Amino acid sequence: MKQKSLIYNVFFNFVYTGLNLLFPLITAPYVSRVLGASNLGQVNFAATIVSWFVLFATYGTATYGVREIAKARDDKEKLSSIFSELVIINAILSFVVVVIYFFAIFNISTFYDELHLYLIMALSILLNMFAIDWYFQGIEEYRYITIRSAIFKTISLVCIFLFVKKPDHYVLYGLISVFATSLSGVLNYIYSRKSVRMKYRGINPFRHFKKLSVFFFHTLIVSIYTNMDQVLLGLYFDTKAVAFMNRSRTLVNMAVAISTAISNVTLPRASYYKANDESKFRYLLSEIPNYILWITIPITVSFMCLASNIMYILGGSEFLEAGTLLQIMSITIVCSPLSGYLQYQVFVASGKERIGLYIAIITSLFSLTLNILLIPRIGILGAGIVQVLSEFMAVSIRFYIAKNKLKYSEINFVNKSAISYLIVSILMGVVMIIVRSLIDNLFVSFAVGILLGGIFYFSVLYLIREKITMHLFNQLVHKFRN
């Protein structure tokens, strides 16, 4: 199978990520004002519960599938076998999990009180059997993923503005959200028939379960320490607190997604290089961290300086009190992508995913203990602090093992480039604070602050001839000239 350019893949994954960012940015202000924090919190809480069931239905195929498809993409027969085996596993588990889910929502009063909402959300589990993004990522078909996402996001956006008109339309909003994220799987399955065939003979799905279990338990454990805080907030406080936490996490995840648009594209390539060319694999490992820090450090500083503006624009005055939470959680914008890079581009690509599982267990126990201690006492701020400490612990342990135990000496997070990003970002933050102090309107001060801050950051990096900035600038000039 022809290998696509990494720049080509990164471009389409940036567009794809941009669409995922743009969708909530457009809908969040409208939905927050129409539904209110409490009703929006109901949908957020239901989505969190369902996401745990989907984890069991997926059973680690999302990441394992990318790696195995990438390794087998040059062998059509082997590719079809792996694809068929993983699809069958997804289908069986989705059916089993949805039966358990129905039993739960009909027998637990918290869920039964919102039965219509939870029945709608069950579609996410049923449609999981068609969730084969791992296949298209493995063969590096990012163009298709991007176009498909644009179509379904646009349809969903229109539906939200046409049909969600009052607070009690939150169940309808839940249905549209499921449509936006899950229904595209059916199209995936149909489109996949062009490049791979489904096999029912000569295959053995069960041979994958041992390795899949490592990926599954890693994902499950990570989900516990990233989602348990919302469950505890829902139990100890109210759905409004859940909405604040969900909004802050959504914004942080959006920022993280910008950097992972680069690193995620390199997982199939890293897996392929690890199996075929060790020197290229190590070179790839040395380059990725600076790209991550180049974009995450200025975003983190921007979130810290403009948190109140962001919360007001996306949620109205009701969400202003969550500004401090967003400032705290913004630190994870740097930690989370670096941790993900070490887990997937280093451990998974090297076949050392079991190490990541052990680290996730340690981090999860740490996070769960602190959440239980802090959330009842200081509420959402406690949840934010625990999230930052957990992510910092995870990236620190992974870094130590990758560099000192696995001997990947090429990995380095503190260098001349990283220090320049930090210094220039702090100066950019000063510019944003000055703008915010001079302009009272939160909308205008945000727009001007982002514009002037962004110009300042990239201009200074260009003037000091920073490596990545110059490389991307030269690539851009070359594209325009041709």
C-alpha cells in the first residue's frame, strides 16, 4: 500500500481536529443558553456513563487496531484477516454490553428517572460495532476521515439550531450528539469495502484477546481517573457542577487535540518504522516533543490569561465561576499530549504497552484517592487540582522509563527550543493581560488578545529563527510558490 506523506496526513488531521474544535465552539454558546447548566449537565452525565459502557464494547481495538493494521497494510490477505477479526470482536462485545446497559438503566433509579435520555444514548453502544476509525488511521486514510467528519458535523450543527429551542429539548440534543459522533460508523463500514474485504473463514478473533486486554485495561483505568471526578461531582453536588467540569475538560481536550493532531498521525508511521527501520523510528521520536511544546505552551498561557473570557463566550455569565477551574486544568494542556506521545508513539509502537498499563494503574489509584479526599471538601477546584497532579505524575513516570529503562536517549523535553517557547509565551501572556485590562468587553478583549498575542508569539519565534517555526514557514512559502 502506498505510503502517504506525513505532511499530507498532518494537514488533513489538522482539518479534522479543527472541525472537532469548531463544532462545540459554534454550538456551546447556543446550547448553554437554551438548555441551561442543569439540563446540559444531565446530557453530560449520561454521556459520561455511556462512555464507560462503550469502553467495554470497544475493548482496546481503537489503539490496538491502528498498530496492527499499520503493520499489516502491505499484505492484503493479512490485512483482511485482522480487520475481520477485530470487527467481529467489536460486534459481539457491543451486543453483550448493550444488554447489560439496558439492565442497568431499568434498575437504577438515577438512570430510570431520565429513561428517555439513556435509551437515546444507548445508540452509541449499538453503533460502536461500526466504529472502525482505527482501520482508516492504520492505512493513513486521513482525507476520508476528514471529509466524513465535515459532512456529519455540518448536518448535526444544522439540526441543533433547527430543533433545540427550549430547556426541555435536552433529550433531543442528546440524540443529535449521538448522531454526530456515532452514526458515521455505518458509512465507515460501507466505504471500507473498497480497500479491504470481510472474511468469515480462516480467521481467529480470539487470538487478539490477550493483547487487546492490555489496551482495554489501560483505556479503562485512564477513563476512571479522567471521568470519575464528574461522577463524584454529580453524586456530591449537582449536575451544574458536572456541567462546569465538563465544559472545562472539553476546552482543555480541544486544546490538547491540536497538538495530538500531529502526534496521532505518527502512531501508524511509528509502528511501521519500528517494524522496518529503527533509525527512522528514533529520529521520529526526537522530533515530535518540540512540535507538541511549540503549540501547547502558548495555548496553556492563553487559557490562563483569558479563562474568564472563554467561559463567558461559550457559556454566558452562568459559567463565569468556572473560570478558575479552567485556569487550573490548563496546565494539563502541556502534560497530557506529552504523556500520550510517550504511551503511543514510544510504548505502543515498541510493543511495550504493558508498561503503560502499570503506569495507568498507579496514576488511577493516586487520582481516585485524591478525588475522594478533595472533591467533598473543595468541590470542582479539587477535581481540577487532582487532574493536573495525575497528568504530571503520568508523564513523569513515562519519561523516566522511556529515557532510562528503554534507552531512548533521543527523547528530550527540556532544550533550547522548549525554553524559547516558554519565555516567548510568558511575554505573550503579558500582552494578553494588558489587552484585557484596557478593554472591558469580554468578547472584544478575547478576540484582540488572541490576535495580538498570536502575532507576537509567532513573530518573535521567526525573528530568533526558531527551528520549527522556520521549517513550517518555509514549507508554507514553498506551497504558495508552487
